[in-house]
Amino acid sequence: QVQLVESGGGLVQPGGSLRLSCAASGFGFRDYVMSWYRQAPGKERELVAQISRIGRITNYADSVKGRFTISRDNAENTVYLQMNSLKADDTAMYYCNANRDGVHYWGQGTQVTVSS
């Protein structure tokens, strides 16, 4: 059974940091490109960050470049998103995604709220 389980979300003040984790099971994790997406209320889901299968290539949305870092541990089947200098606009549900040749798996999401 394929599972992607996100954790690490919560309420944080502007300027603060959070580290999201996504634990994967039930599929060949190291063969999949891993991504973090987010969706704010009333907005479409958007790609935040993406990492290649062995972690050498990363891509980021312009809105998070220089503040967020995606990484993965293929031995632990886990992908991370380190989020620094958080802003109110970062408030959203964050979803983990696994993609291989157009086959997508999604997690249930973890809520991130940035507010004073």
C-alpha cells in the first residue's frame, strides 16, 4: 500500500522556521522525483520545490527561492522541506508528491499557518 505521510506543520510567527517531513512507503522511493506542493484557500495547488531521484537537482518556485530547501534521504525514504523566513503568504496546506513517468502519489497534507 502506497503511503506518503507528511508531518511538521503548525503555527509559526512571521520570520520563523519549520521543517516538513514526508515519510514514504509502499513504492520504490528512490525511483521517484519528489516534490512539495501547497494550496492556500481559494487558490490553485502550486509547486513549491522539487528534487531529483538522487537529490542532485532541485527546483523552486520563485516565491520561495533562498528561503526554502528541499532534501531527501533515500535510505530513510523521506523527503524534507526546510522553510525559513516564513511569511504570511506561505500559509497553506502543504502536500508531498511522488512522480515517476506520470504516475503520481499524494499525501494527505500538513497545514502551515504563518501568523502573529
